[in-house]
Amino acid sequence: MKKILILGAGLSTHSLINFLLDNSIENDWFITVGDMSLETAQKAVNNHKNGIAIQFDIDDAVYTELLVKESALVVSMLPAKFHPKVAVFCVKHSVNLVTASYVSDEMQSFDKEANEKGIILLNESGLDPGIDHMSAMKIINKLKSENAQITAFKSYTGGLVAPKSDNNPWNYKFTWNPRNVVLAGQTTAKFIVNGQYKYVPYHRLFERIEKFEVLDYGEFEGYPNRDSLKYRSVYGLDNIPTMVRGTLRKTGYCKTWNLLVQLGMTDDTYTVENSETMTYREFTNSFLAYNNSKTVEEKLAEYLKIPIDSYEMYRLKWVGIFDEKRVIGLKNATPAQILQKLLEEKFRFEEDDRDLIVMQHIFEYTTKDNKHKTLKSSLVVEGKLNESAMSMTVGVPAAIAVKMILQGKITLKGVQIPTKSEIYEPILKELENYGVKFIEEETEN
């Protein structure tokens, strides 16, 4: 019986754990699920006869090594910064590893030794990164096989709320880690457009948006995400004139979010004095110039140069930053932590809500007979009653990869991401059974 160790049992792991448990009898697997919360791990295992729940702390190196050593494969769904702590023991004891996170420099440093030990450290195997790589590479390799010249590639993904559950003025709710949303984009975005390198600092990021129509789901806006430039080599498009990867939101979100950025409410570098007893209105006022004759709303509208009766102001009022009764109640909190606490109340995902995953790739290319074409490849997945779209699209591709590795169908070694056909072709094919299917629309320019 092969032992699979899953570290982390948060919201995005439910589909992964269920997939592996459902396939455990047929494949003779035994699955251990570890989490800081034993109760969370037990709920995930749900008394399955081929699974066990344990309390797990990544800082307990001795116990971590013991668990890894006894496993055939480890799935780390811990925060990305902890993956190398797991990888060091995987490499030491020749144990395969799968994560859904971006490859860090520290993770990449294990490549040589992992190759020597004959194991794979597969990263970026979830949604974004993951399904985006796989679906893009499928098209890129197809176009290359037809001798087409790809001149532009744009790829945007968003975790949003399904239309039936979209009932607030921001058209947004938290479908994944709220802290990651609040701190999103706090590195300079890098991309290339028509051969010109572009760098967008954080304080301008949410002003540099592009609009998209995605199937029958209406209009979205996308802002550039992190470093798109490095994916030219990853995708084998080193000389492509235009490449942008980004994040999707519903139209209007970015303009209002940018106001919070400009105020300084997403700053996580210092703590606010007396934050425990401060009201949200006092918190907002602390970012504005002193003026005893104007209201906080008037000062904010003047500072941010927006009409006081604008829809952006309505969104800000709705979210509660002008509330003069509610006390923050967080001691020594950063602005970002205070904002997160407020938004967790207002952007709360209710039990009967459904989430929405939207992804779109846009390719511009020239055919071998010199025709200029645009290809849009779009994916929309709505969540179900007992399974969010986020959990499914993050967890299931990673779980399929686990199955393929243990069945010997993925034979690649070292640090990998799913850009090779050996990985992406069978995963994409199996994902269609879960409603993950891209719709392609081609036009001639």
C-alpha cells in the first residue's frame, strides 16, 4: 500500500483530498491528512477507511521528517513559504512532492539533487498557476506544429462570485485567502507590449487595466500580475513581442480598490496606534489631512479627487470605512490587517453562495500562409453546493498529477511545472469530466 501525505487541509484542499480518498481503494493508497487543526483534518478525511487525520505543525522538523520518510508522495498545501521545509526531507528520503504554488528560488535549488534521487518536485499544479500553464501550452504547441508565428499572448484568471450570488456593489466576495487578496499586487508588475518592456509599480497597478468579454458572462477587467516576462522562456516564446499575465475582476472593482491603495489601507509594513479601540471612521480619518470643518467623507472625496456622490464613494460607504460605531478590536494591527478584518465581514462568502472561476487566454498569431488571426480560449466554472469552483480547480488537477506520478505515467524528474505534454495532456483530458473545458473562438484580423 502506497502512503500519501497531505499537509494542510484548508478550503482549497477539499476536492484534492476527496479525489485521492475516492481513488484510494482502487489504487491501494493510504492517505494521511495533517493540519494545525486536528478537527479540520478529521473533517476532511470524514472517517474514510483509507485515511487518517493528524495534528501537524511544520515547525516540528523531527515529526515532519518522520512523516515524509514513510510516504511515497507528499502533497504540500501549506503556505508557499513552507514548501522548502517539506522539500528538503523529500529530497533526503527520495519522496515525490506535489504543490500548487509558484516555484520559488529556494524550491528551484532542489532541482539537481531531486534529479539525482530520481524524484519529481511538481509545482504550480493547481488553477493559477496550473491549469493556465496546461491550457496555454496545449494551444502554443498546436500553433507551433502548424508553423504559426505567435505575436501576442495575454492570459487572465479570476476567482469571483457566481452571478446568482453576486449581490453586493463590489461584485466580489472572498473565495480564497482574504489576506492574499488584500496584499495582492504589492510587487512591480512586469510585462512586454509590442516589444516595449513595461513596469507598473503597486501604487499604479489598479489603474492599468484592460477590459475583456468572456463568453456569456459579460465584461471583466484585468490588471497585470507579477512578472509576466519570465514566462516567455517557460512557454518557449522567448522572442514574443507581447506577453501579459494578469488577474480578472468584474468591471469597476479595480477603480474602487485603487482608492484603498491610495489611502494607504493595504499597507502591511507598520502598526496603527490604538488600533484596538479605534473606530473604522477614525481609522479612515487617520489617513486624511486635519480639517475640523469638513466631514471625513468630504476630506476623502477631495483627497482622492472623486465626486462625493460617485458610485466609488457608495462602495466605500457600503464596505464600512466610515462607520463611527464599530470598533476595530485588533491590537497593534497593520492597516492591511484592519482592512482585512472589515472586508471579511462585508465580503463574506455565505453557505449557499456559489463561486466562479474565469480564465481567458488571448493569442494573436500569423499563419504559415500569412493570415493574421486572434484566438480566444475561455474557461468558466461555477461552484456547486458542496464543492467550490476554487477548491475543484485547484485540487483536482493536483490530485490527477498525484495519481499519474504514483501510477508511473509521469516519469519526469527534478523541479517541474506542468508545461510538458506528458503532464498537461492527460490532466486536461480528465479535467473535462469535471466541467473544466475551454471554449475556443477564432477570428481573422
